[in-house]
Amino acid sequence: MAAHLYALSFDANDPLRLARFWAGVLDWQTTDDPHGGIALLPSDDTGFRLRFLPSQQRKTGQNQMHFDLTSTSLDDQRQTVARSLELGARHIDVGQRPEEGHVVLTDPEGNEFCVIEPGNKFLADCGFIGALASDGSQAVGYFWSEALGWPLVWDQDQETAIRSPHGGPKITWGGPPVAPKTGKNRLHFDLAPPVDGDQQAEVERLISLGATRIDIGQGEVSWVVMADPDGNEFCVLPST
């Protein structure tokens, strides 16, 4: 069996503030996480939690992944943007064209996200978090499909997307050109071993798929830090 996507984790200079921001945007509840940090539990079929972990490092450059939030109407889109701004978001220019209908914002720590216009066919059957849009190669899309056991729902022109069989957001990779990686990503996946498996067996399975074990100065911890074929960090949590 494949690993379970337990959480998407944010490195945060102020974890509580960032958790409160996203709780307000998503209408999710905060909770303490058994693996550390502050967590938000989904109120829909997203299927994974958000974790906010303390970090002294400041954000530099554009994130490798970001949320695409969906809208049911133009008024709904405006309300999401207004609510986000009230909670501490701000507008940002990442090169979007005036004729594009989505609105690009950042959260209080500069993490980018988009509020997508209504009528987007690719995200039509997804929830409020329509997608986790990522910069990445076709190979990394194939890797994560195997790692999580999620089928490919898009594979065209080296762009890929996967989605859980249970629904929830899509995870997408835009294909080449892939931006050079500089430093540790501020967002990363936390995987939990399958119920009938153990951590070491899962680590070995992920290595066979193309992942590597890495040292980012984590020291003696209960989780294993790894990198996918594009070099993006992720963690395999201990078995429960």
C-alpha cells in the first residue's frame, strides 16, 4: 500500500498568526499536532491537514507550490479576496496578465496563492481548495502518483496532475521550464506510512521510486527527511 498524505507543512516565522490566517480563509479548525506545530483540520474532503512549524528563516523567492482557491461566481471570488485581505493578505504581481481572471495574493508571510475565477473547467469538480499548483517536472508528477497511490488525472505536454481517489484537491506540476531550486522549500509534504506498514519499509519503497534521504540539519528526530526527484524536501513520519 502507498503512503498517506498526512499534511502540507509551512515553515512559519509566526506559526500561530499564519495558522489563524488560513483558518479564517478556509474555515478550518486549529488543533495541536502530535508531530509538533499548530495544525488545521479540514472541514471538507481535502484529505490532509495543514501544519505550521516554527522557523527563523525568512522567505526568499517564489514558492514551489501554492493553493488555487475556487469560486462559484464573480461575487464569491470578490468575497474570498476581500476576506483574505481583511485577514492580512496582500495583492502581488507575479507576471499575471490583465486579461487573466484569477487574483494573485500572498498570506501574511508572503506565501503565494490564487483565487480562481468561476467557470474553470479543470477545477470544476474540486472543492474550495481546487489545486495545489506546483512547479515541477513530468517525472516528479509520476513519482508522486506512485508514492501516494493517486492516479494521474492529467498528463499532457509534460504537465501532470494527480488526485486522490477519494476526491479533494488536485496536485499539479507545470512541466518545463522548472525554476532552479535555491534553498529549502517553505512548504513540504509530510507522509504517514500505510496502516499495515512501517516507516523504514516506506522509506525503502520511496527510494525505489526515485526519492533520496537527505540531511538538512534535522539532527536526531523521529521522522525521515527525503527529497523527491526534483529535489523537493518531504518527511516520512514515524509509524503510529
